Amino acid sequence: MSAGRVHAVKPPAGKWADLSRRVASTLVLLGIGIMLAVATGVWLRLAMALISAITFWELAAMTGWKNPRLHPGIFGAWRPFALAVIAFMSQVVATMSGHPLAVLALLFPLVAGIPGAATRDRWTYAVFGLAIMLVAFGLVGFREAYGLNFVLWLMGIVIVSDTTGYFFGRMIGGPKFWPSLSPKKTWSGTVAGWIGAFLMGVVLWWLGRADAPAVWCSPIVCLAGQMGDIAESWLKRRAGVKDSSNLIPGHGGFMDRFDAVTGAVLATMLIGLLTALPAVN
């Protein structure tokens, strides 16, 4: 080595190479849990509206607005930002207004954005955009109707599933779960996530911290979270990007860290429509 020359030490590549990204995901989820713990009322609604805005900005960039010359529209290159603002205001209206029809405000960013999306991405934008709006809206409802412990149970399922799935998947290996969309996700890790969520539900029930439905709801919510991860991987491959954005330096964007939560919350909302949700105390 010549004098004065410094060589950067590269992190070892291998099955643990993306551990830092998993840690980042967990920290984001913990941050959301802490935010939900301390935020109520107006602050809770504003926080969820901000999450809607950030994720909408990322979605807009991945569904046809990277090149404003192709889709100049009214706002041109500012279109993703404009849609983020619309998503923020729509979420505020939906969660702060007491009118029963205020929930329809969640559709405003879809109506505003679909005409300007790339033709092949209009349905993609609509589906993912609706999911973004419903999840933030649903978290506000869960926090206020079912309490903080219920939301922490929901976040806990995602964290336990992600953690057990990652470590057992890397240690055991084996066949890939969906190699065309998620090359690193294995069946061993996927099943480990189900088992981890199931055991979490059992422990909460055994300790008297949740009722029996938590036992069977937990693995279902876990599976939905895994599908949210797969869906976001599909979206990124379709858009030809590695990360949804660079908002978290070195660790991608907010959608990358929030994808499993999206699936988990949507599944919980569906379970709530079909049957009783578990009581967590």
C-alpha cells in the first residue's frame, strides 16, 4: 500500500449484508409506535397525514412522473409534490371532520393523480394510493377506538415477523418464497415469521394481555404484512428502481420501511369488518 493512500473497507457481502436495512426498518416501526404512544387528537391526525404525504410523493415518482416532459400536466415536475400536498390535506379532512361522508376525501389524491399517471401505471397508482390513504386513516381509528396496546400489538407482529423471518431465513436458507419478486425471501423465513406471530399471540393470550382471537389473528396479519412487502417489491421492479426514494440515507425510502405495515393494517381492517378484532390490554 502506498503512503498516504487510504482504502475504504467494504462491508462483507453475504447473507447478512442487508442486516443494517432490517435494523433501519425496525427503528422506523419503533418510531411509529412511539409516535402513536405520545400523539393523540390533532397531533395524531397530522402525523398520519404526513405519512400519507411522504408515501404519496414516493408513489408518484414511481408511477409515471419521473419525466415531466412526458406528463407535463398542470404542475409538471412538481406533480409528485402537489399530489403529496393533496394527500396530506385529504387525510386531514377525512380524520378531523365529523361528517360521515368525510371519508370520501381519501379519494381526492386518486382522482387528482390518475389522469397524469403513465398509462400502464394508472391502476397501479390507484390501488397503491388507496392503500396508503386507508392505512393512515385506519391507524388513527385503531389508536382511538381500540387503544394504544392494540396498535403496539399490530406493530409488534410486523417486527416479530420481520425479525424471525430474517434470521431464520438466513440461517436455514432453502427454497425461495417468490424469487421473481423477492430473491432473498425464503420459505423457511416466511414460515418462521408465521410461527413467531402465532407464538406472540399465544403468549399475549396466556398472560391475559389479549383474548383468544389474538392467537389466530396474529399469523393472518403477519401473512398480510409479508404480502405488503412482496407488493412493494413488485412495484419497485415495475418502476425499475432499487428503493422507493432516498429519504433514509443508505436505507431507501419510507415505503420500503412501511410496506409490511401497510399489508398488516389493511388485513386488520378487513378482519374488523368480517368479525371481532382481538382485545389487547
